[in-house]
Amino acid sequence: MTIGLSFLLGLLAGSVSCFMVGLWWPIALAVGLFAWLAFGLLDVKMDSTFSLLCGMLLVFCVSLSGMVFRASDQLNGLQYADTQGEDGTEFSYPVPPLGDARYGEAVYKANGCAACHTQQVTHEGVTLDVKAMAGNKNHAAVQDAISRFYKDIGREDSSGAVLGLPVGEWDRVVTDANAGDALKARNFLKAAGASVDVQVRFRGEDLMQHEYLNPEGRGWGRRRSVASDYLFAEPPMLGSVRIGPDLANIGARTTREALMSLLLNPASARAGARMPQHRFLFKKAGKDEQGQHIIHDGEQTYKPTRDAEVLVAYLMSLKSANYPLAEAPINKPFTSSLPNPAPAEAAASGAGK
Amino acid sequence: MSNEPIEDEAKQDPREAVDRSCRGPVLFLGFSAVAWLLVYSLFAMLAGVKVHAPGMMADSAWLAYGRIQPASQLALQFGFLVQLGLAVSAWILCHRGKTVLVDGGYLVFGGMLWNTGVMFGFVGILIGNASGLEGLQMPGKVLPLLFFGFVLVGLSLVQTNNRRTDEEMSPAQWFLFAATLWLPWVLAGSYLLIHFFNAKGVVANVVDWWFIRNFASIYLTFVGLGTLFHFLPALSGCRLVGRGYAQFAFWVMLLFGSIGGVSPGAPVPAWLPALSTVTAVFYFFGVVAACVCIKQTISGASVEDNADGTAYDLMRLAALIFISISVLNVFFAFPGPGATAQFTTYGPAMDLLFNLGFVGLTLIAALYHIFPRLAGMDFCPKMTGVQTMAIILGVFGMIPPVAFGGLMSGDATLGFSYYFASLGDLLLLVGSAILFLNFLGAILFSIKNCDCLAGICCKGEKKETNA
């Protein structure tokens, strides 16, 4: 017996017990090693097409069930969720495409917009900041809690609240903490009787630009995209290459007119644009035709075809990365007394960019 | 020249009989593959031009970038790679098993179905019936046609393998046998899940990623490796060293190549990208084993027959490309580097390098060796030299600039590297056009010289020369 098959069988046993049975990984590793040794004493011939076929069928079943069926079991249970718009109105999410937008998806698909544009906003990670305020009575206890917290997480910090928390004022206790550390800090501080305020920051190039919360953002969405955003997409055109910007939230950051002129002649909207023109979506307009739908490109005037109308309606309906969900919340700034930019303003300035 | 009476020769050299059984079917598949390569390079160049000149061809919908780009991918993968892969597999399985091709007619009929399917898919994408999924861009209705076409070809290949003279199967046979069975399985699985059971939401994307992963990491890789495992020893006249390594590679790559392919940060449950990283790393162990096997086989060996020099060198180049891509792939499978490369033009450029640089070059090299044995006459040597150079320069002209440009400029921007890429596209177009003409010319010439048509055109003349 070569190392090949016995190792495979060991790996198979290990990965099945880890990923499917759900054993703790060191135990799964031990199971795998044991299986390797056990099968190593057997001899399986690679000369029989029958044994090859059996092995391949086994692998095919593992692959199909381990990746595809497991994912669909989990994702088929997705339901409507409650969310709220930027003005605070609550509604059920996702919203199925209405009116022209229903037909626009087919135009988007047919013309392969997904070859250059993705529809998925990603984030790089989430960090939390914790602030605390202590009064005269509990100041010593809070100060002690802070130093115990830092000792507990094994991190050195020589700034702000660690040196001395001012009495009766909010001050940052920890910045850039992960969820576990932030929870710990909150528990330590609460136990010592301090008031606690937590700020949640999502970082990532794709998200809204914000001076403090996310300095490097491009403003393509308020949160990352998740599976529930695509409940009504047939199929979700996630795309894998961004030769142009992400479109998951395009409806929230542009206008119908801008999209029309971008489709007709991208260079007129943005100098040096490499996006191909889509003149086939437009008809030449007569000289005497007037109206809102007429678009000027140089001397020639155009009017959109039905395809262009529905495509733009579809694009304007794409606002998925805009509404907070339980599994994809948006930034939650400090609510306490220290001066901070108001969240609504921050979001508005991000959207403007 | 094969002007001697064929029956007698078959008795002298069994290889000739094997080649004679392969002749029609393999050349048919090979020719359609080469024709699709020409179609691919033409449309890839058009797609590249669209990036430089946004206003060009903007009045016809079927020439939109988003249509010709996926259509060209279809022509490359399903038209060129799969068909040439099948042709080469058929020939290798015959020669390894020392048997004639069983039911060669299935190969021709299946090949016709497959070609019809690819044609419908290609036209379907151009007229706007694309499915919107990345790996299976063609309209869903085409998939059953492709499936049955492949199954017919596969039936012939599996029967041929079962009729082998030696009981022992060599690594080349395992890999080609597995590839032949695997593609119809994943094709049928994806079709049923996406179009028949109507996978909703991102489940369709998960199935699509699963297909892409299986198609590249199993089907194409196994065809490429199987071809290398046959030809590298065969051309240098030595035996394949390290059967155990090959066996290890086979199973590890099969298990871990069939799972994964989900990019970090995709809008799916987080275990899917994590699982993909894990499988990419384990898959790499299989690749290392395969590379050890290849390295041990070719070290110190040199090509036996100088006529195969080009084929042997091309295969060594392809093996080198395979190793480089595998190392890069496992590096970029980790979330950190992966996030840098994600959404940039690096990803598609690497896929293209894999498709053309590894699988494509391997299969073209195999074609150089097979063709003269089947057609009875060689490609024109001058044209072969030019086309090989043009294809290699084209691959290296169109891919690295886009890949590095993508890594350096990030996503949502396009560097100036696209100008270099168009030069590569042009070279590839020239190379594939010469290959097509070369193939066509040699076939026409050999048909003219062949006994089968001799009665019609120049029988008398030939008898004189024989005498």
C-alpha cells in the first residue's frame, strides 16, 4: 500500500468527522491519523476500473454533500427580515423588484454587465471601541477594573483611561478591540459600576468613507452584502472582476439621468472612462423632438429604448447594501456625550461621495 | 508516407492499427478544437479592443463586451480545451491499453453533439440568452446537449480503457479515465441543481463555483497531468518514476479539487470561503506529489526522437507553468493575499494562464506528436515553428501584464497593461490562425494522398509512384 490511498482515507475520515460530524478538530485529526495507519495495512489496487469508480463516486458524494447540499440546506431557510431605511421607517427586507426593474435584470444579464461589475460589497473586518464614565464614588473601582482588564487580555496600553480616567467624563478605555475583548471590557466596567458606551466600526474599502469610522472607504455600501440580499435575484450576478465599480448599491448613490448618459457615452460622464459605450440601447432622436428623455451626446440627440429604460430602472432598484440586517449591521457610533459626528450626517456625506 | 497497403502494415506494427482506428474520430475532434481556438482568439482580441476603444462597435448589441467576453471563454474552454482533451485522451487510452479505439463512431457522433452544443451556447450568449452565471454562461437548455455529447464520447473512451491488453493501469490512464467520468457528473449535477431544481438566490452561485472548481481543478488538471504522465516518459523513452506519488496526487487532488472555489468575503455563510482555503492548501499537497513525479521522470532524460523535440519542450514548459500557477494559487488562497487580488484582473488572467499556458500548451504539444501518426503526414515544419512561437509569445504577452497590472492597480481600475495584452491577443490570433491553416492544409493534403479517395482523384498516378 502506498502512502497515497491510505493518506486519502485518513484525510477523508478526518475531514468527514470534522466538517460533517462536527468533532473538535484535534479529535478529527486523531481520527484521521488513526485511519491512515489502519488503512495503510490494507492493499487497494489502482488497476481495477471498478475500485477507481467506487472511490470516485465516494469522493463525488462527499464533494456534493459537503459543499453544495450543506450550503443549500442552510441558505434555503432564508426569510424576510425587518430592517429600517435611512429615514428610520421600518419594512420587510428584501423587497422584490417592482415594475420595470423586473425586466431590467434580464437586460443586465443578457448584456453581461457582470463581466466588469460586481454586485457584492465586502468588508475587511469589524472592530469595537469602548468608552466609560465613572463618578466620584466608583472611580477607584473603575480604574482598578481597567487595569485588571488590560492584564486579562495581555495588552499593553499607556494612554488615556489607563493612566487615569477623569471623574465624570467619558473617555476611551479600549480602541480597535475584537468582539471578545470588547465584551470583556464592558463586563469588567459594568461590574465596577461605570457607564459604558460601545462603538461598532466596520472597516473596508467598499464601505462608506468616514473620517473616524472608516477612513479608506469608497462609499459603495453602508454594510457588506449577505446572502439574504439576493433572495429575489435570478440568478445573483455577483461577478468576480471589478473593471468598473460595484453596483450592489448603485441605486442609492446616483440618478436615472446620470445612468442614462453613462450608458450612452461614459466618457462624457467621466473623462478617461474605459467603459464601452452602449449606443445599441438608444435610438437617434429627431431634431424637433423635445422632452426629458432626450439625451445629448455631442451634436447628436438620442432617446432610450425600452431596454435602456428597464435596465436603468433595475439599476436604480439596487440598494441592497443600504439597510442594516441582523447578520450585517451597519456602523454604530458612540451615543455618549463626547463630540462625535452625527451618524446621519456621516452617512449622507459618505453617500454623496 | 502511408501509401503502402495498410492491411499488411497493421500486421507488422500494431501501433499502426491502433492509429488507424483513431484516425477519423480523433482528427475530427482535434480539428473542431483548433477551429474553436481560432474563434476564441478572434473574440478575445475583439474584447480587448473594446477596452481601448469604448466607442467602437457600440451600435450592435451582440458585440457588447459583456457578450463577447463570456462567449470567447466558452469557445476556449468547451470548444477548444475539452474537445482537444477528449481527442488526446482517446489516443492515449488506446496506446496505453494497446487496443484499438472501441466504437469510434460514438466519438464522431458525440463530438458533433458537443460541437452543436457549444455552437448554440456561443450564439446564445451573443444574442443575449446568457444564464448570468460565471462558469456556466451558456443558456441552460444547451447543457443537456453538451452532456449527451460528452457521454457518447466518454462511452467509447471507457470501453476502450476496459478493453486494454494489460491489466495494469498507468497513472496516465487513471487521470484520463477519472477526467472522462468526472465532467459529465459535474455537468449533470450543476444542470439539475441550477436549471431543473431552480436553485434560489446565492445557492445558484454556490453550485456555479462548485462547477468552476471541478472543471478547472479536476477535469482540466487531470487531462493535462494525464497527458504529461503519458508523453513525458513516452517521448524520452523511459518509465514514469514514482507511481506512489502519482497515486497520492490522484486521490488528494480528486478529493480536495472537488470542493472549494469560493472567494473570501463572498456573500455566503463564512464556512464556505474558509473551507475553500483549507481545500486549496490540501490540494497543493497533491500538486506537489504530481510535480515530484514529473520532476523525477524528466530529470536527466532527453527526447528520444528529434521529431518530437518541439512537443517535449512545450510539455516541459507547460509543466513549469503548472507548478508556478499552483504555487501562486495556494499563496492567494489565503485570506490576506486573497483580499488584495480579489476582484482585480489578476484572477481571470491566472485562469487564462492555466487554461492556455498549462492545459492548452500540453494538448497542442500532444497534437504535434499525434497528428503525423494519424494523418500520415506532418504539419509544415516552418509554419509549426512560427505558430508555436506566436502562441507562446501570445500567452506571455497577454497574461502577465494583466495579472501584474491587476495586482498593482487594484480593483475598479485598469492599468495601461491592457495595451500590452492586446499585442498578446494579436500574436495568439496569428498563432491559432496558422495552426488552423496548418491543420487544414495537412488534412487536405493527406486526404488527397489517401487511398480512400485515390479511386476518385489520382489512383493511377499513385500506382506508378509505388511501382
